[in-house]
Amino acid sequence: MPLAQRVARTGTGPRRDEPAFVLDGHALTHRQLAERSAAVAAGLRALRPPDRQWLPAGAPLLALGTGNHPVFAELFTGGTAGDGVCAVLDPQWGTEQTRAVLERLRPDLLVLSAGQAALHEVAERLGIRTLLAGGAGSPGSYEEWLAAGLGADPAEQLRAGDDSAPFLVGFTSGSTGLPQAFLRSRGSWRISLADGRKVWGMDADRHTLAPGPLAHGLSLYALAECLESGAAFHGLGKFDAAAVLRELERAPVRRLIVVPTMLRALCTAAAGAPDAPGRRFTTVETVVSGGAKLPPQLLGPVAALLPEAQVREYYGASELGFVTVGSPGPGAADQDVGTPFPSVTLELRDAEGAPVPPGSPGVVHVRSPLVCDGYVWGEGSFRTEGGWATVGDTGRLTPDGHLHLLGRGGMVITGGLNVYPSEVENALIRLDRIDTALVTSVPDSYLGRALVAVVSGAGTRGLSQAAVRDLCAAVLPRYQVPRRFYTLDSWPLTSSGKIARGRVEEWIAHDDARLVPLPDASGD
């Protein structure tokens, strides 16, 4: 059943007064969620949106920039009901990134949290109507706008849209500072949710905790699973390991959705808790890990913390949806990411596009109803040809159908988040004290891969690790700021005069003396 219709039905069913969306202890019941979502849908339809070339005629476009906020679920449900389309903005973007996205989107309505005054001013300058959630009594209050639609019939307002119509504008990191925007159809998620019921065993009693950002696919999709099945979704305003442990202790959570770095933080926090060392949570039955390969050495601590939980992991991409799913175990290969997700067919191809035999490396291609409908803007790695799609990842298939993932093109996954080194480089060289920058990654036991940077320029003299990170905070989201910075006297060059990236990466890997770490304390 379509998500919005399910919310309307659950809101009038026997579970209507049970929690549906819980964030930092603030709970909406299924009835409240249905009523408030219907008010959102009614308010958006009253806006009389203009026609856009890349959306169906008259489809209202809501930009949701609140981050993890108590009103998120109602905005997402109401914003995607019927022919509505929702663009979920990442609050970790810098002001300029958000401005550039809004300038291209031109949404009919933007909702921000009350503390985002700078973005409010940006939207006003662009002529975009903006509401503030949590700013009751102030001009542009979301609650005042919502009140006009309360009383709307959920069965009428939370209706289904066409399978082929888009409902979500998603974003991925690109090779420039501007996030790439892609469209996803209702049908792709409806098939995915139906298949996911078989894979994850999802039902109305499988209450879920997803403590990550709702602007990212992992937690957003977990929310959709809960709304569609009638299960309670539990989240946090921001990730904090101690807060996750408290939520596991307080709430009847049966499923946990995390990236590997979160799992490691939970295990570390539980083991080091002075009040309850070695604590165990036996109600959790399933752990779903995504965003990066789950390190095998983490399975033991997870089993100690969550002894009744089956650990599942998946590999996918924003543009492709789920690709494979697996159950990692002690004997699994480090690169094994499982077998194809239901409805997905895999094929690995060589540089000329010809299929390669099992065991040979190749570029991963999928034939799947879960892929996106292409980019609204941006030149990403997503490509389609003859019914097959790829994002350029490389791997190899075993004879029994397991995919071993070997690489993800120019992209780095750090802490479960996708980062393009060239994007970080472009930001670094915009800083006053840096002329040239090279960004790469090194293995890291906590993040999977950690970003490191080599920088040069007269302004780097006397620059400390902490000082350069402070400079980065103005131009980069926190997860894109390198963990370690080096400098050097002269760059190795190729015959064409370009920086010899491979040689610099070798120097980093072997602690070559030609690379000098910036001091921990300022030398100014």
C-alpha cells in the first residue's frame, strides 16, 4: 500500500493512539501523524504551484530543511502525498551550498527549524516562502500555517500518486561544491518496500531505531518502512551513543538501523559505561548496517551488546537503491557484500562493456526497478544503457552469486558518508592560506576510510592542524573535513605537469619524510 494511504489508515485503526514517530522523547501518535500530515498536504495543494519542466504539471514541491525535528515525519508524509514532491535538504551543507540548491529548486515552500536564521535570510532573498518550525508566535510560524489545514480529511488528502511519478528529490555529493539532485519515482520505493518486507521481516510490531540524519538515505528509508508498515519510528535530534543506549533501554525497539561507525561507538560506549559496564539489550532482533562495509572485527562486540540480534548489511547507492544484501559472519570475506536484493539482477562488465566471468573484476551493473529516474542537475557517475544502470563501482562475482566490492570509483566512504576528494580539494584551495591541495583517504579502524590532505602555499607556514580545521568549517560540512593535514616543499609532477597523485599517496602510505605533518599547536 502507498505510504501516505497507510498513514491515513493506521491513523484511524486500532493502533491510532500508539506512538508513530518518536524523536528525542517527543512522540506523535498514528492519529496525530495522519491529521497533521493531511493538513500539510492540504496546505501545499492550496499554494497553486507553477509548472516545472522536470515535474508533472501542478505538482507542489516542498523543500524540507529542518534536519531531525519532531515535525519531519508529518512534512515528509504530507509533502509526498498525491502528486506532491519533497526535497530533503542536508543541514550540514554550508550556506552557499544550500543557496545554490534553493536557487535551482525554487520550491513552493521551504520549512526550516527556528535556529536557521541565516538560511531564512537566503530564502527570503530568493523570494522563496519559508516557514520556521519551533518558532511559534513569530512571523512565518509553521504551526500557524499548519493550523489552517487541521481538520482536513486524511483519507482524502493522503491519497496515492502514480507509480511513474516522482515523489522525492534526493541529493548526492558531486565532483563540485554543488550537491547533485536526482529524482526518484513512487513505484521504485513501493517495490523496494514490498521486497524489503521479505528481506527484513518488517511488520507493524517491528519498532525501529534509526539514530542517524533523516536527510541521508539510511534513516529516511527506515522512516518510510515504519510509516508504510505501521511500526513506530524512533530517532534522535543528532547521533549520540549514550542517547542511543538510553533509547534502547527505554523503548521496545526490535530493529536498529546504523552505519558501522555508529555501531562501533555504541559498543565502545556500552563497554565503558561506569554505571553499567557490559550492558546487553535482548529486545533488538535485527541490526541493519549500510553506508559502508561492516568490519568483521566489529561482529563480536555487537553480539555482546545485542545478543539476540541478527546482523544484516546491504550495499547500494542513492541512484540505484538496494543492490545486494547479506548476513556477515566470522568466515565471510572482507569484501563480501552479499547476494542480489529481490528484483535486482547483477552483471559485471569490463572497460569495453562486455560481461566478465565469475571471479573476474568488472564494473557493477544492475537491472532493477529500484533505480532513480536520473539527475535534475549534475554530472554524477550514474549511467543507464539498455535497461542496465551503474555508478561505476567495481567488484567481482563469486560462482555462488556473492558480490565482492572492490572500489567505488573516485568516491570515498568515510563514516558511512559519501565524499568526493575533488570536492574537498576545491573547497580547500578557496581558503586564503592554501594555494594547492590534494585529498585522499587512508584505512581507519573507526571510519573505514579517513580523509587526509596535503596542502601548500605561503600561508600554510605556522598553520596548525586545529587552525586549518577551523578554516574548513566555513566551507565544508564536518564529515568532509580531513582528519590529518600535511605540507611539502615541492609537488611531484607528471610529464604533463599535473600533480602525480599516485606518488603522493605512496608517500602518505609509507610516512615519507617529504611530507611534513602540520603541527598540532600553532607556530605563529
